[in-house]
Amino acid sequence: MSKAKIIWAALLAILYDSFWVWYGGNGDPISQADGENMLAQIEQLHGFKLEDTPEGSMSRNLTAMLPKDDGKEFYAVNLETRAQGPNAKQAETQYGEIVVPLLLERGGHPVFVSERAGLMLGKFGNQIDRVAVVRYRSLRDLLDMIRDERMVEGNQFKSASLAHTEVFITRPTITFVQVRFMLGMLFLILGFIGWKLIDWKQKTGKDRNA
């Protein structure tokens, strides 16, 4: 194996390992003390008190999750009912411009976004316009995102774009969304192409020197 091939393979391995570590999803659980401290910062930033929020609020539900946290990745399923009017549509776009970068900075990203096309069973779906599934690296990352100052404006846009939303957290039993696998396959393809280019370049160089 030539030196160029070793360097190329090592570079791809370092890049993939770096992504694997950053993408995470299997970290340490957040402690009760750390979680409560982050929630207190969120309350101060967004201007509310936990005791003043209604049952079912995000702050109450996240507080209840702290002792159950395992440090692993999870998926938030959003059931959304849109607000009507052009201002709501603009607010939706502005919310996405704020929240997507915040997600990506913390290893999170949208996994699935879909518009309701009809009903198969039941009637609750009539109240839903869109379903969005979002991957979070950990509960700590979710709390860290909410306490980011940019989320103050982001929440205003979200409230303006939605008439109602329900969000629940899931951990997949079966999933075909394998980001690490897909990136690994991409790197294998890049590795193969790189090796072929190195072979071609070395062969071309030998032919010129012959």
C-alpha cells in the first residue's frame, strides 16, 4: 500500500471517528442538580416560573424527565396544527431559520416532516396539519438549546405560526434512519474513489517517466 493511500485512509477514518464522537447519542445521564440549574436558567431567560405554568407545559414535563434520563438520544414527535394567514407562514419560516442551526450545533436534526394527507383510523388526525420528528442528541442538549438566547425570538415565531402543538418523546424500537451508517457508506465510496484516483495518478506519473 502506497503512502498516499495510507494518508487518505487515515484522513477518512479520523473524520468519521470525529463525527461519531460529535454525533453522540450515548452519553452520561444529566444529574438532577444540573437539570434543575438549566431549567432555572430557562425560566429566567424566558420570563416564567415553573409553579405558574399549567399542567402539560414543557417546563413541567421536562422537570419530570430529569430522574428518568439515561443520557441517550431520543426523538421528539411534533403533532402540529397551523395558525392561519400569511403572517403565520412567515413566522414558520423565521422559526425554522433560528431552530435548525441550534439543532445542528448540538447534533440534532429533523428526521421526518410530513403534511397530513387524509385519515386511516380515528378522528384525532383531523386536528393535525403536520407531523415532524426531530432527533436530539440528549436531554442535556435539548435543555441547552432552550436556554440559548436565540430561542426567545424563536418561541415567539413558533407561537405565531401554530394554533396548537403536542410533542412527546420517543426512543426507537425499530428505525431505518441510520445517519452513522449512511455517512459510513459515503466515506467508503469516497475512499474507493480516492484510491482509484491515487492509482490513476501514480500510473500516469510512471508512464510519463517511462
